[in-house]
Amino acid sequence: GHLVRHKTIHTGEKPYICDECGVAFTKRNDLKRHKRVHTVEKPHKCDVCGLAFVHPCRLKVHRQIHTEETPHKCDICGAGFTVCNSLKKHKRIHAEEALQT
């Protein structure tokens, strides 16, 4: 069981396939979580605007729109972002600036 599951990390094998859209996963729980995308089940609702989400982490990020919270800060210029991917994208600007000087 566990060893077989662990081996998929190294082999890249994704034996759990969504029968709705064909997306594959290494873990059964990931497939189970993904399948909610295809249903109307969105149990995580914003108490401010009513927008609902499948995953609680998406609701957490969404709430930052209402609070104007920017927890991801650039250590170079101090710019703040609601999601870490936006910060990563922003940091490329500083990397390019460093290459040009």
C-alpha cells in the first residue's frame, strides 16, 4: 500500500484519473477533492459577498479582497500581494533589473 503509493512520487505515475475530464492524480484523495469541481457542491461561502468555493484555501485568498490584506511582501521593495504567485512574478522584475546593471 504505502510503498506502492510512495513510488508514484519517483515514477510520476498518476493512476487516479477523473472520469469527467481526464485529469490524473497520484493520490486518491486529490482526485476526490478535484471531483467536486464538476459538481455544484461549493461548501465554503464568503460571509461578505456570498461567493462560494470548492476549496477552503480559495475562500481564504478571496477574503483578502475584502480586507485588503497583502500578507506576501517583497523583501526588496516592500510591495504587498494577496497571493504568493503574484509575489513570485513581481520578484522577476527585480531579478531582471539586477541582470541589467
